[in-house]
Amino acid sequence: MTEVMRVLHVFGAVVLIGDLLFAGFWLSRAVKRGDTGLRAYVLATMAWTSKSYALPAILVNLIAGLALIHFKKTPMATALWLWIALVLYVVVTGLWHGVLIPRRKKMAALFGEPEKGAKAGTAAAAAAAGAGAGAAGDFDSMARGWLSVNGVTVLLLFVILALMVWRPTL
């Protein structure tokens, strides 16, 4: 059972890191290109991957991680690395749900909220982009802020990953 939980835990971590990395790449590229339709498409895609992949991955990662603590009988009193990782996980989750998702929704609102009425890749998502053509400056500013917080979030996830592999005795 421990090996199954370890695989699920690692799988969840890979999906979480991948979702944030790719969302950052997509959004950065959309800002650089300045294409309104591309921006709307990227926001819709980010919303879809967040709901379809990242949210389940957060739950799988957390449950599998807690199960590993239980099955391996990890001595919590001496596993300071684990406490640090758990605190960082809470911080990452707070940044994601408290900053990144609300900011993405605000950016989508500049384009008539394509993520609510259309799935990523549909003509409706791209058509909704026309409504926000005059808000490019606001979008770019919000996107740069999103990218900054996303960078911190990804960095924290890599710190957690390092703690999980290294398991330093502090």
C-alpha cells in the first residue's frame, strides 16, 4: 500500500507543478504576443486545466501524503522537514486559491469572462475576447502580477519537492 501511495503522491506533485509551469508559460506568451484572442483562449485553458487536473491533483497529493505519513509511521516529533513541507504546502494552496485563481478570474472578466460560458479552444472563448480589447493595459498589469505570484508558488513547490527527496535532519 505504501508504494501505491508514493506513486499517487508523486503523480499529484508532478501534475501540480506541471499545471503551474505550463499556465505561466502560456500566460507569459499571451502577454508577449499581445493577441486578444490568444489571451482569452489562455485564460479559458488555465481555468479548464485548474479544475480538471490541478484540483484533483491537490486532493490526491494531500491524501496520499497523509497516508504515507501514517503507513510509514513517520515520527512527527523528529521530522522537522515534514512540518516545514506541510507549512509550505498550506502557503502554496493559499497563494493558489487566494491569489492566482481570483486574479485569473479578474483577468477573464476583462474579456467578458470566457471561462464561464465557453470551454478552452471554442470559438465562443475567442469571440468573447473582443469585449476586452480596450483593457490590454489592465490585463498586462494583472498578468505580470499573476506571473510573479506563480513564480513564487512554483519555487515553493520545488522547495517542498527537495525536502521530500532530501529529508534533512535539522
